Amino acid sequence: MDYRIKANGNDKEIEINGTFTFRDHDKFFEIISEIEKQQGGKIAFNMAGCDFIDSAALGMLVIASDEASVRHISLAIKNANGKVKDLMMIARFETLYDIE
């Protein structure tokens, strides 16, 4: 997984590219550190460039949701497609994230 963070005021968009798996634990916790610095606003995970996600990556997104809720940050997942979107729908991610 590669990621890039775009900031716009108190809102951020995090682009996730490539395969997102348990091997990306360290990289994802760099993203969690960014969430911990923010109060309020919105964070959107842009998944357009993500071609595979596993259950460990879903767990990391749940951790991001937990961190964001403590800081009153709204979350969204944008542009998930194919099997990535299917897996998120099966896991009922619409209860944690706004799906755009």
C-alpha cells in the first residue's frame, strides 16, 4: 500500500493505492497518528487506487473509525470499487463510514 494525504483546512483526503493488507500495519499507523492530531472535520479515504483489501486492513479501518469518533471527526470512504467495495459492503462498513 502507498498513501498520500491531502489537507484542506480541517478536512483531509487519504488516497490509498495498491494492495492494502496486514503487511501495511506500520504505514497505516502513520495515518492513525495524523488522525490523532485532528479535532473535528472530515477524513475521506479515497480507495480508487486500491485494488485489494484483506480482513486485517478492514480491521485497521475500524481502528481509524474508533480514533475518529473520539475526536468528533466524520469519516467517508470514496471511490471503492470491485471486490474492495464488495468486501466493505459485506462487512457493513456503511455503519462506520459514509460510503461515497
